[in-house]
Amino acid sequence: MSSFIETTDTAWLDRTEYPFAPHFFDVPEGRLHYVDEGQGQPIVMVHGTPSWSFLYRHLIKGLAADYRCIAPDNLGFGLSDKPPRYSYRPSELAQHLHMLINQLDLHDIVLMVHDFGGPIGLSYALAHPERVRALVIFNSWLWSLKHIPAIRVGSALLSSPVGRWLNRVTNFDPRVIIPSATADKSKLTPLVRRHYAQPFPRPQDRNAPVALARELVASGDWYESLGAQRERIRHLPTLIVWGMADPLLTSSLFLERWKQDFSHAEFVLLSNTGHFVPEERRAELVPIVRTFLQGVPITSDHS
């Protein structure tokens, strides 16, 4: 029996805030939950840590009338299984995404990514550029972070024995990191904060955020290998929406690298906006994304 059924109580979900029917997909390590709303050209929305598909709820509500919005929860997050002894390497989470996209037989995909969702999601575009039509990127990366001192220190602290203990005891990542990386904290109502904390109800459910903190540095070679292939997707229409007040992925380092590597992209820079752009700028993002997508033609008969 799936550990989701055994361990995950979803009575805390506010069905007005997150009114989506659950869908599930089995991978060898457990069961993935995903949202699948609307019809039309598919938009696959890939989250990072310590968030889940809840991050994209406003975009799903605002786009599902005209697009098929698919938002999986990575293993270890959201309503997906949380196997306690799994590695949670992003390259393996990426394989789960590849499997889901292939199972759903998606084509002409718009890939929308944030944080770890960048390398996880863009790995699919790099492997299958013929099946991807456009990219929408929120604060993320596609290169090694090994040589950035602040990232190395943060990764070491959060994945250290003390960091692991702190997260297991206090649910530190969603309770502290999300607020600390948010510029407009008025958007983090008690309901919103609860929906980021509740997917990790027990200490043994909290391994994935700690593992990904480790993988900020440990997966550097994989990130670098993806970035080295970027010419394979530079022809794709690309929208990069950046929260300029992000204390984690600072604009001086990360945004400037995107401008260098994806100079063809359309950039929208949002002031007074932190790391979790879809959470902070929920109302503004729908028209921004809609306007961009209206200029992206569907190129095949698939849907």
C-alpha cells in the first residue's frame, strides 16, 4: 500500500485555496501526486524546495480555462510519498518528471520552473527539445553553484547534523526559509504558511528539503552538464520573471548569468519580490504569462 495513504492526512487542505482534484503516478520509489487541470496546450509547472504544487495554484486557476496545467509534487514534497531512505538527488527527481510527461504523452509543452524545478524541469527540455514549445523561468539556475561562497555555506549548514536535527524537530525549511526569502510577507497569511508546513507533518517526512540543501553543492556537476547543453534550447521562446529582492539567488549573480546565457529571453524584473515569485506576485503573473504565451504558437497537432 502506498505510504501516502498510510501517512498523509489531507484534511488540512483548504479546498477553496487549492480546489484541484488529486492525480497519482507510480514511480519505483513511491507515488507522485500531480494536478491536471484544464485542456489545451500543456503547461508543466515544476516546483523546488521546500514548496510544492500549491505554489502554482493562482497560475493554475488563471490559466486552466485555456491551457492544460500539470503541476507535479516532487517525491518528498507536497502530497507525494516521502520515502525516508531515498536520496532525493535532483537528477533522480528529474527522471520521475520525464516518466510522468511520457506517461501523459505531452507535446508542445510549456515548461514553467522555479528554484530546483529549473534543473529538474529544464533537463527534460534538453533531452527532448522537440517536445517543448516554450520556457517560463522563475528564480532558478542551470549551472554549478559549487563556487558561490554563500551557497556553499548555506548548503553545509542546512545539511549538517545540526541542520538536519533542526529541520526534523522544528520543520525549519518551510517555517523559516520561506518567510525569510519572501519580501512581501503580507502574502504569507496563516493559511498560506500552514499549507507550506503541513506536507511535512512528522520528523521522518522532512528528509527531502535537507537532502536538496546538500544537493545545492553535491549535484554541481549535473547542473554544469545541463548548462553546457543550453544551445539545445536557446531557440525556444523563453520568459524569465525575476524577483529582484531574492536573498537566496541574488540578482547580481543569478539574474546576470541568465542574461548572459539566455540573452534571447524576455525578462520581467519584479521589484520588492523575493524568491517565491508565484506566491508573492500571484495577481500580476497571470497576465504576464498569458501575454507571453499568446505569442507562442502551437507547432503540432498534439495537445
